[in-house]
Amino acid sequence: MFSAFPRALRATTSLWPLLPAALLLAPVAQAHAEVQPATQAQPASDTTQEIIVTGTREKGRTKYESLTPVDVISAKAVQDGASAELADNLAQVIPSLQVLKLPSSDGLQFIRPARLRGLSSDQTLVLVNGKRFHRSAFLGQRGAQGADLNKISSLSVGRVEVLRDGASAQYGSDAIAGVINIQLDERPGVSAYVQGSQYYEGDGETVRAGLKAGTRFDKGFLTASVEWADAKMTSRSHQRADALAYQAANPGVVLPNPVQHWGAPDTKSYNLALNGAYDLGFAEAYGFATAAKGEGINDINWRIPVGGAFTITPAFPGWDLKSVYPLGFTPREQAKYQDYQAVGGVRHTGEVFTWDLSASLGENETKFYLYNSINASLGPSSPFNFFLGTQTQREVTLNADGVYRLDLGLSEPVNIAFGAEHRKETYKVGAGDKASYAVGPGAKNGLAVGANGFPGFSDLQAGEWSQDSNAAYVDVEARLTPEWTLGGAVRYEDFDSFGSTTNGKVSTRYEFTPYFAARGSWSTGFRAPTPGQINSLAVSQGLDTVTLQLFTTGRLSPLNPIAVSKGAKPLQPEESTNKSAGFVWRTDFGLSGSFDMYQIEVSNRLGQSSQITLTQAEKDALVAQGYPSAASFTSVYWYTNDYNTRTKGIDVVTTYVRSLWDGRLNLTLAYNNNKTLITGGTLNANPTTKRVFEEGLPQNNATFTGTFRKGAFEYQVRARHYGGWTDSTGNSTGDIFQRFGAMNFVDASVQWDMTDKLSLKVSAENLFDAYPEKAIFQASRGIEYSRNAPYDTYGGQYYVRLNARF
């Protein structure tokens, strides 16, 4: 594994232009540092005393006193990673959080929601400053429509609180697996950074830069941050089997090698955040906003210049697509997005009564494009580049929250929180270019309609659908004795799309000594189906890894008459029961930690129906409804409340902080064991899908981080462990499985505070350039490593970061 170092050393030459400022400042900084070190060694501190705001509405509660497990992730932990994306950096320090790369996956390579405890991405609620963050417009794996953490600037983060427990009774829909609460930074001062990174292989070059400014004044504060990143593609590919066979059969042809790149896409992103408050005297006005804009582009499956779109038909006499694409063609899919959320409110914090009135508007819009392709049914009149259409998710939320501290003569006043919420969720599909979905004259001769690779949204497929909900809750927390705390919550929520739901939660904590306490909770939860899941239709094209033949799959709305005739039913909410029990400890010598066991049972989970082959009459009926791509559907499916699951797991977090050798040592071990089983529904009767679902993510994950700071230097080593997992081809026919063994990665970094205002960090992620086993069954497609891997499969990368404070 040490052979990676020569390659890494050679690769660093391309980043030297990023470092002149650091190199020029180094001698001066060293002299300054000898006189005035930037950072003095700090004594060991009790991290269990951090005040939390997630999972409790009791002010002043620490994470040690919390009735449910809450992790607190520092701003430094999420800002100093190699990735420009917040979710990636969080996943490296939270073992129960998974964020897949998913290259060339019909949009999932650009929009990558995070999954907590192995559940769906839309079963984890995301908050910003305690307020619900809107969803992405993109429907991902199994129809999951979760929030996209990567639309929030890493630089804007003050800290992240992760509640690892069901919380629908407290926060509403989606909080089945837990809650991720992003707390925006409020600190004064001006800071900036520039960072360059690259993989050992010499690709994936990424440049990031950011600027943050904050000020405090007599009646409030204001902070603002802006961040930019430009990441180049990676490619871990080899020549496809059909490309090799075609070139052997046609010696005069020289195909690109490879004909298709599998890896991370080219991306550019811009992120902005604002956070502020102003004292009005009788109350405090506050507001915050996030905004993001960016784009990404990547290859999708190569089209061999034989058959398919290259079929010569009487519809276009004398015309051969090889005159345009003599070497076949590799479509390139692009997504351009813009995202924003703005929250404003007025609140008053009193010793007895606290209230908060707020309004929120959030929107995510993604536009899809396809280049280097063709609508084969249009023949020579087809364009080669297409605008495919737009998906938009908009959410408006109104909240009224209050807390009353009732003195009943107990150890402390009873904390009674209550409130109401109104939310309007709107999903919109905008049509693409007509040529992206048109049915041309070649359709009657079997030529595929629509843009080859990703047919566009038709004008009749476009539309706007909304869902309104109203909710009310009560959340009570009481310290009955100095040692025993009891909490309870109930929430009623009514949706105009399916009806109402009521959920409850009971939690408790008993402190045996000031250093040891036990805790537990029981709760019910739910996730409401979204307007996009209920109403939208989609078309996707895939490649059978055995036959290397393209197939086209249509997703119908479960309300579509054709789907209803095949057994589709209106969607209902997913429902859950969560149980957890554990204990927490701390000591006077810097050792603290927690151990929690949990079980999450989810019924009516959203899934895909079985694949249905349509008759020609049914295809014609769909075309008549305004879905021209239906003419080439190989099969169709729809979303349905399909199956039940049981997830069991263990979370262990241990931290040790102490002074050592005139410095400060911080050791953290986090371990997650998580196993999900299908307990009912159609997936239970399908051995293939059942196995992929139950074994598709590692059961054991762990992260160990050691940090030592002394004087002007900080050294960090992180080890990441991912257990074994199973993958499948996903072929339209046939089943092939591959079991991948455990993987271990080591990250290391050194930070030098050159002055009290400048620091330089040099780091390597996957220091020893570890790669997983190659994906044997996907090799025919040119893929080296499975695109479903739960970790980065691009090898080692290093980065250099210059931080400045003004």
C-alpha cells in the first residue's frame, strides 16, 4: 500500500500554483510564531457540557443530560475535509450516516441526499437553526425525496447536532431515523480560506475558496458567508467489452479508450448564507437564509454504432446515423440547480414564558440537459443537444411555538412546549424541448422516441401539484426528582392528500451518579408521501450488464388509470415505532461516552411495484395521455406502500480529552452496528430484492479520530472502517451478486498556525490509496468499482488549505 506515496508525490506538482502565498509568508510567519504562538495548549475540557437545542425544548440542556442521543459535530470537523460537499464531510465522522457517490445514476450523481441508520434519505429530517429545511426536487432511490445537505455552505456552519432517535412527535413528518440540525455560525470576525485537492491518480482536481464575516453590535449580530468550489471529474474505467469486440470486428476503427468515463462528475457550486438577529426591546427579530447555485455534468452509457438508434429504416431513406456518430456516442447528462431558503421571525425568551413566530420559504429547482445524443425517431431532423425539463420543489411553512415553565415545586420547573404549524408543499414539472420527447416518423419502425439516454418531460406530463398540512403539538419535560427526568410529546397532523395522523413519544433518563445515567425512549413516527411521489411520471434508460442492451423503464403515478387498472392504490404515510435504551457516562479525567441500542419498525414503506409489461394497446393509451416515451417502454412500475422493515442497531461514542506533553489530546471512537430486515410485503417474497436491500450497506461502521495540538501545530489521524456488503447488477433479467469485504481507510493531516492570523493545513484522505475489490459483474460496462459502494472508490487524495483570520 505504500506504493501510493510516489504517485502522490508526483501528483502534488499540479497544485504548486495554489501555494505561493503560503510559501512567501512562511518565513515571516515562523519568526512571528516563535515570539507569539497562534494557539496555546488548552487544558482538557468536558465536552459533555455542550448545550444542545435538538431533541429538547428545555433551555440549557446539555448533551450529557439529554433524554435521547445527540451528537455535536464542530464547525472545524465539517469544514476542513477534502470534499466541497457538507454531506461527505459529515459522513466521515458519523458512522451511521451514509452518502453514496452513485456515478452515472440518472441524477443521483449530482443530488446525493444522506441516509441515517440505513433508512431512506427522506426518513431523516433536516433542520437549519431548528427550522425545517426543504426537500430536493429530485426523487432518488426507491422514490426517496429528501433534503440535500450539500445545498448548505460548509463554511456557514457553526456546528451540527445529530439526534439519533425518532422525533416525529416533536418535529413532524420525516423524523423516523432522526434529525440533523445545522446551526449557522454567529461568531464575529472575518475569515477566509483557499483549498486545493487532487486524487493520487492525478484527476479530480478541486479548488475551493470561501469568505465569512460576522459582527456583533449592541442589539444583535449579523454573519454572512460565501463559498465557491470547482471540482473536475474522476475516471476509474476501462474499455467496455462491446467496444473491444466492435473494434476487433472493424480494424479500421479507432474508438476512444475508454468510450465512457465512470467516476465523479465535473461540478461547480456557489453557496451563500446569512444569519442575524436584532433586539426590538419587547422581542428579538431574527432571520437567516441559505442560497446555492451550481451545475454538474457526467457521462452516461455509450451507444455502440450497431442496431438501436443506428438502425437504418425506410422512414429515413439514405440516412445513416454513423454519418454523425461514426464511433457511436456517449450522451452527457447535465444538471443545473438553484436552491434557496429564507426564514424570518420574532421571538421572546423569558424565564417563565418563551414564544417564537416564524415563516419560511424554500425552493429547490433543477434543470436537466442532455448533450451528444439524438432522438432516433426524428432521424436527420433531430438535434443532438436537448433541454429535458425542470423539476421544482417549493415549501412554505408557518410556525407558532411557545414554552411555559410551570413551577410545581419539583427539582426544576416543568417545561411545557406547544405549537402549531402550517405547511404548503408544491412540486412542479416543467416541459423540455419538444424534440426531447417527440414521437418522430421513425417510431413506427422501432426507433426509440425522445432524447436517447434521458427522454425529456412532455408538455402534457408537465404540471404542478400541492399538498397542505396543519399540525399541533405538546412536548412536556419534567425533572421529577434530582435524578429522574421524564418527557412526553404528542403531535397531530392533518394532510389534505390522505388524512390525519397522531404520533407520540415518551422518554426518560435516570442519573445514578453525577457521572453515570441511563436513558430510553419509545415513540411512533411517520413520513407523509410527497406531491412528487403521488403525481409525477419519469422515464429512465438502463443497460443490461449481461446482454449490453438498452432498456427503457417508465414510472407512472399510482393515480394513473393504467396503473390503477394494474392494481395501483393511492399512497399512504409510512409509519414507524422506535424504541431505544442506553446509558451515558463521564469522568473527571476527560473520558466520556454513550451506548445506545435501538429498534425501528417501519410499515407501509414506499417502494416500487413489480415491473409490468404493457400491451401495445396500453402503450398507445399512455401515448394518448401525453407520454410519448411510453411507445418504447420495456416495462413500467409505480410507487406503492409495499413492505415493512425492522432495523436494529447499536451506537457507541467514546471521547477522551486530556492535557499531554504541554499540549491537548482528543481521542474519539464512534461505532455503529445496523441491520435492517424486511418483515413483510412483496419485497419479502422476492429473494433478489430482499438480499440487496438487507445487505446493500455495511452492517458495521466505525470511525476513530485522534487529534493532538501543541503550540502552533495540530496533528490528526482518522481511521474509518466499513463492513462487508452485497451488490447486484440490477439487470432487467438475470441475477448476479457480488459480496464485497470490509474496507479500512486512514486519513492524516498536519496544521501549522504560521501566525495568529494564518494557518496552513496539509492532509491526505485515504492515505494508503486503498481500493475495494473490483466489480466483476459490472466489468462489461467499463466500471472498475461498484457505483453503489458506500464509500469513495477513487483512491487516495490529498489537499492543502490556507486559512486566514482578519
